[in-house]
Amino acid sequence: MRSTTTRRDFLRMMGAAAGFAAGAALPGILGGRLAVSDSFTVPAGAAERSASIRVYSAEKGSYVMTQAVVKTNEEWKKMLTPEQYYILREKGTERAFSGKYDKNHEHGIYRCAGCGLDLYRSEDKFDSGTGWPSFTAPIAAENVSTRPDNSFFSHRTEVLCPRCGGHLGHVFDDGPKPTGKRYCMNSAALQFVATTK
């Protein structure tokens, strides 16, 4: 009897079981990082075998080890709003000036709406005039991942959550000093947690 597991599913399972993202270890096969799309399904038991990743925790003020978050499309649909699912899991984009965090000036931490990973500090947020919340840098380099995005006949760099693979937005080289970067995020992909100064 022939298995119905595809080569890509097999590589994903092997990557998760070995404790690394198959896409990062096998760039020639999957084109860089682990690709997450609207057709992505998780093999049974993959969540229990998910990889550990090193990220920065604002609460602890240091780096910590955490488990990658792996869910089925059905599980994501149950926990996210339709707009969050569209953006985080289907790589959608909210309309400019429609997001609740574009003009947010409170002090705090912006987290991934999919898994709660700390992504950005309010100190690094600036008004880019684009209609999306923009940041000069992530809270730590390890707390975001990037990959080329050549969709819509343009060359951009997509920003993803390294813990759950959710699409957050894009990063551009037209930001202010000192980094020169503009991390242009979707409000619906973020969760804001106010903190004291």
C-alpha cells in the first residue's frame, strides 16, 4: 500500500522531529524558510514534535527557549478573527489607515496576534505616513524572520513570526536612522500590551 504523505509533508515532519525548520535546513528544496500557505496542513502529532527556538522575552528581559506553534488551518480559524486569519495565515494586507495600531502612541510591547511572541517595542514605533504601524527594528533579531516576497510583480521582503509562521507585513529600506529600516506591519497581525515606562 502506498503512503499518501507527500514529499513536502515528509520533509516538514522530519524537520519538526529533528528540532529544526525543514525550510531552513533544506533551502534548495523548500526555498529558504518553512513555507506556510493557506493549503498548509499539519500531520497528526506534529505539534508535539515542534521545534524549540530562541527568542527574546520582554517580560524576562533576556533570551528564552520556546516551542514553535504548529496548528491546523481549522485550529487557526477557531482562534483568530476572519481578518487575523486572512492576514496571518493567507498573507493578506489590511487597508491603509484602517488598523487600530497605526496611530497608537501608548507605551508597551506589540506581540504576534497568533502566538503572543514579543515582536516590537513602542520606543521603536514611528509615524511613517503609510497608514500601517511602522517600526525601526524588532525587539530582537531572533523575534522576526524574513524571506523574499516577489508577489504582485514587486520585490519585497516579507516579515514573519518565527514561532507560528504568521505573516506580519514587510520590511523596507526607507526608514529613519539609526537602522534605515521600516518594518511595516498589519495591525490585525499584532496584539498590543501596555507596559509602564
